[in-house]
Amino acid sequence: MKSLKLFFAVFFLSFFNLTDLKAQKSYDFKPTNKTKLILSNGDTLANGFAGGLNNPQIFNIDINGDNQIDLLVFDRDGSRWIPFEWNLNHWKYVPQWIKQFPSCQNWVEFADYNCDGIPDLFCSKLGNIGVYQASRNSGMIEFSWALTGPYLFSTFQSGQTPANLLVVSTDRPVIKDVNGDGNVDILTFGQQASAIEFHENIQNCGLEFIRADACWGDFLENNLTNSLSIDACIGSIPPTSSFTDRLNHLGSTMLAVDLTGNGLLDILLGDVSFNNAVAGFNIGSISTSNIESQDTTWPSNDIPVDIPAFPGFSYADVNFDGVKDIIAAPNMPAGRSDTSVWAYINNGTLVNPSWNLSDSSFLQNNMHDAGRYAVPELADMNSDGLLDLIIGTSQGIEFWKNIGSASEPKWIETNLILSPSSKFSLTKDWCSPTAGDINGDGLLDLIIGRVDGKLTYLQNSGNFFIPAFEGLNTSNFQNIDAGDVSSPELADIDQDGDLDLLIGTQKGNVAFYENTQGNFNLVNDKFGAINTDFNNTYSGRAIPRYCNIDGKPFLAVGSADSGVYQMDSLSFILNSPPYIDHSIGNGSTNTSTLNETPWGGSKRTGRHQYLFHASELLASGVSASRITHLSLNVITPSSPYLSQGFSIRIKHTNQDSLKTFLNGAQLCYSYIHTPTLGWNTITLQQPFDYDGVSNLMVEICFSKNVPSSDVHLSAHNSPFLSHTFGDVYNNNSITSNGCLMPELGSDSLRPDMKFTLIPRMPIRKKLLQNGRINTPVIADMDANGKPELVMGISTGGLLYYSGDTLTVGIEEKFIENKKSRAKIYPNPGRENLWIEGAGDIKIINAQGQVIIEINNSDNLQNINTSNWPQGLYYVSVKDKHEIWIKSP
């Protein structure tokens, strides 16, 4: 019976969530370049939806096995792969090839170490070097991990144990045959502050390295002047680096190529503190390099490199003439970077090179690239039935008018009429637009999120065919302040016929503002317990988008570093209270001994774990939820406190009883709390996301306490073993870790505990991720009944994805069919429940108990619910059904 009751409770409380998904679809998005962006002068951007570039590293490899070189870009910003194929005299973006390459960060290099003719992939791994071996499958290149360990090692001195081959994450090393023996070697600043180490590969077609030279080229990099100190090493050993030198080496990039045509590897260096490139010229031999002259404004015979910050260099054939060229680009974020990829074409030959700047926005000039970010919005701004693009960028608001058709969108850059004051009201550090008719004149106005968390409002002063924003504007719309970096979304969230407002924040939360006669009132600042700060960096940057493709709305949320997610249970969250304080325990008894209270202050240490069944938590009326606070009821009149504080850990479990300690719990709180008489509420420093199905274990433990006396709590006995306590008597020293002590015993006595629960909108699916600051907008743009997605990213560009149905959610026909839904109101309600319809009425609570079963002969039945506990109730009237929510 107990298991049946648990099953019913879980089913019942999950039921509303599931029926909320009635036939709700998940979508599978695939990158495509089938749509077009056209500049205002009529030129089509060949790679309009390639995403922009910030910190590109550029290579030539044959990706698809057609014996023709392709162009591959790795962008450090967002760790993006961007492949291109030469087509009709230009490089054409091929997003389908992205999946061929593994996830990498910071820097990558390609070199064939195993002599199979296919370039292998070297990349940054934990501040060292990782290696992927390349192979081909049906012609396409693919990669598999090549090492037995996490990274490469090198023998630094004869007789020593090999150590990790260090490459600072901000650097870019050289990985190629340095000494002409056919093996792939490595140049890196490594352990030296200003000298380049030469790690020679002594294994033919393998990966065995020794440090052959601690000062390759016999020079040092001067980190103060960004020049080279020639002949600075004695016998290839650099002088001892000072602590200041090591601090000054915050990052350097290098490229080893023959700059002069003498057959020797010269060096091209960039430094984190400078905008220029420094070339060192080699007059040694193939096997022994000797840098004896330099050009501190390379190339001094042409326009020198002048990159906004920290130039990095690539060596690739950019114009498909068979001769490799040099590309300079920022190695780290550098403000506006939409014209910062400089291509120096070799207009000479390999033996007589001539380096000349031919393009200061290589690849960028054929794609949408607005610099640091792009936030797209779709809206029919000119009343032609086609969705236009509004894009927020660091340079303001862009308007791209859709001149295509209902089945084939095509956007052309169009001047957006903005008054000077409207432009001034925007913030360049964040400009996130959403469109909607705010003032009821039939024209689409703009609300734009700002970096300060406020909203800019631009009223459309144009007409139905030409939008203009020359009238009313404010940079503090309705005094709304959502915190840092606001991302608004206008939509009729509650389906009452007017536009409500969702606002994503830098912390990763989403706030819901309900529209009441034109005023937006905050309902919930943590709507659905959404939190895109998955890495706990306090910079989740949530970007919510309301989607309604086929009459079944859902919420998509973009993020700073974690991609785009499709959320579930939108209507359930709307009908739920912002939070619920749910108590478990009735105070039928108290703790009275050391082994019974989690705050046993008479000892130095303590450890207690408590088990709560899912049915007890689901009685709150919500299933998936975020636990933000825990409360304990203190009965000791004068309560001492644990001098070093205590920790709270929480864990999902399928254990039905607690007979031993459970490990692997999430740390949610660790601090000092001074108990007071009555309920003591503890704010969890790291909230816990409860899955709505599992049992829950809560651990309270402490160490190094200055002994005083025990604090006792109101408590109750559970019908199962719910409490395990530690062996404090043998683990009570000042050095004992109370949170690791072994168990002493178990019983069924638990302190009364109150859980503060925020109804949580679960993630249905991670839709996609590409780069950083993923800002989606989703709509059916080609009238095929399926969604398409345009996404902005941190590199200032846009990506375009076509969508297809992946899975269909659970259908409950009696809920999906509106004719089968019982009419009950108000819902949610508090004091009374009105039920329409004659026939048998049955109401079941969250524990599966039938609390009312009557035959109603009238058409309208009123039930007093004032004494009912808050939560969800299942109501059936003859053959009709509905869920009713009792509000607190």
C-alpha cells in the first residue's frame, strides 16, 4: 500500500507537468547557410550567418578528402570551429563540417606527427598540450584522443623523470618540424619567462620529447619594450628569470616561418601588452637557429601590424594561389573587433617573399560581424507579413528588412530611423531588443535591455510600413531594474490577451512581470527557478525567448556559456505560487540527547543525515523544485551556537530507509548561524534542484566546535529509519573532520524541517551551443510548420539553424481536448472552489487520498477549501478532469 501511495503521489504531482507538455515537441536544430543577408548597397554577404570572428586562428587542411585545401578557423572566443570550402573564387562557410572536430579551448595547431599524411590536432589541455590523432572516414577527417594520459610530457634534463610540457593558456606555441629531421617538434615559452624552449621530438613518427634547447634562437623577449634581446643566452641557457620577469610574461604568441626566403625558420612574436608584431630573423642553420636581427614594426616595408590588443598569427593560403600568407588577429578579446583580421598576402614567392596587407577584415567582410555580441529579434516591423530582423549590437540597433517570401526569408540591411536621443538611450555594452505594441496604436515599439539592468523604451513614431523611433523614449522604462545586463522578452505569457514581460539577468535568472492595464508588475523574480549560471560564476546571462510554433508555447533560454535550452511546464509555473514553505513534521516530540540533535554543541564534532521520502516532499503541491532555504524549529530558550559553523549537504537517493551514511551529496551551506527560539531559516548558499521523483537526504555536520551545550529542536518520528548519526564519541578531537566520521547508529527520529521550494521549470532539452553568449530567437521563418532559429553569439555575428521535430511529449487526450476539461475556478484559489457541472465529483489530494466524493445534482457546486493544505488537487466531474492549485 505504501509503494502504491508513493507511486500515485509521484504520478499525480508529475501529472500536471506532463499534461502541460501535451504534444509539446522538442526540436532538433541543424546549422545551415541557406538564407541570405544583403548589405544596403545590394551586395550579398557570402557567409552572412557564419557568426563573426574575434580571436581567430586560421589553418589549411583538407577536411572532406577531395585533395583540395580547405580553410579552418578556430576562434578562441567561444572555442568555435568555423570551416570553409573554396567555391566560386571565395571561401564558403560549411557548417555541416563543424561536427568533425573535437571540443578544444584556448589554442590549436595542426601537424602530422604519425607520418600518415593527415594533419593531427594539438590543443590546449589544462595548461599543457593534448593531442588528437586524425584519420578519415568516407573521406571526412575525424579525430580520436592519441595519448595514454591527459597531456604531453618532455624530459627537461637527462636522467630526470619526464614532466608536463607547459604552454600558458594565453600563449600560442609553435608545433612543427623545427630542426629539419622530419619529426614534429615544439617551441614554447614554457617554464621560462622570456626565453623560448625547444622541445625536440626524438621518436620517428611518434611523440617523445626532450628539451634540447632552453633558449632557442639565442634571444630573449623583452617584456617591457616588446623587442628582442639578441645574443642574450650563454650556451643556449638563458639567465635566471627574475620574479618580475615571470609576472611580466602574461602571454605571448609565436609563428615560426621563413619570412625572408633563406630556408630557415624566423620567428614572429606578439605580446599581450602590445599591438605590434616583432620579427626575429634567423641566420643560423636548419638544425641550430640563431636570431641575429629584428623588425619591431613588422612588416616595416608595408603597413605594420596594429591589432587592438595582443596580436596572434596564422600561416595559411587565404587566396587559393598555392602560396601561404600570414594572418594577424587579436589573441584575446579586444573591444570592437569587427575589422581586426589582417591578411598579409605573399605577393612574392617562397624564396623571395613579399608581405603586403591586402585585407584588414579577412572573412569578416563577408559575414555579419558587429563586434562583441549580437542579440537578434524577429518582428514584422513593416506590416508585410514577413519577419524582419532587429539586432542589438555594441554599435546600436540594426534593422534588416525581410525582402524574401513566406517560404524563403532574405534580409537586407535597412536604415532604422532613430532620433539622437533614442540612440543616446542605448548602452553599447549590452543592447538586447524585443518588439511589441506597448501603447496600443498598432505599431511595434521596442524595449531594449541595458547593461545596468534597466530598460530603454523606444516608441514607434513611424507608420505601418516604415518604422521610426523619433518620438517618446526613456532609458528607465517604468523604473524596472532587473539587475545587471537585462534581456527582455515581450509575449502574452499568461494568455490573457496582453503583452507581459520576461527579463533575463546576468545572474542567470528570469523575472516575470505581468501586464496590468499597461503597467508591468513584478510577479516573480526567479520565474520557474530558471538559472543559467551552471558554472556558478554569477554570470549566467539568461536570454529568454517565448516560442509558439503550433499553438503549444514553450520557453527557450539562451545563456553566457552553456548554450540554449528548451524549458518545460510553462503553464504549470504560471499557475504555481512563486514559492512554497513546506513543513515536514508536526512537533509531536523533541530532540533530547546528543545523538538526536544535529546541533550537538556539547561536542567538537557532529554528523547527522536525515531521509525524506518523495511523497513527503510532493505533498507540497510541486514536483520539480529548487530548494532555497531550510528551517529548523529551536525549542532551547537560550541557544549557544556552533563556533565554527556547520555544513548542509543534500542528495537525491532511491534508498527507502537510512541505515548508513550516504556519500556524494551537494554542499549547499557552510557558515555560522546563531540559533534563536522558534523557526530558524537558513539560506542555502548553493540552492538544490530537486528532481521531483527521488527521495532526499539532508546532512548536517560540523567540526572544530568549542564545546558548550546542545541545541534541541522540535521533532517527530517517521514510520521508517530516517536518521543516521555519527560516532562522535570516538571522533571528537580538534583535528577530527565531523563531516567524514563513521556512523554509530540509526533511528526514526527527525527534527521538524521546513523546505522553501520554488516551483522549477525543468529543462526538456539542450537545443544547441555554439560559442559564448548564445542569444536565440525562434520562429517558423519558412512556413514549413517547423521552427527555425537565429542565434547571436559573442563574436558579433549570427548563426542560422533549421529545426525538425525530435520527440513528442506525453499526450493526455482528456486534458488536451478542452471539451474533456472540467470547469473549476478560481484556479489557483484559496478559500473556495467552484465546480461547474452535474454528476459525480471526486477530489484527490497529493497523497492519493480521496478527500471529497459527492454526487452533485446542481450545475454549480461550491466547496469550502479554507482548511485544506496548499498544493495540487485532482478534480473529476463525471467524465471531465482538471488540476486545481490551492494557494498559500
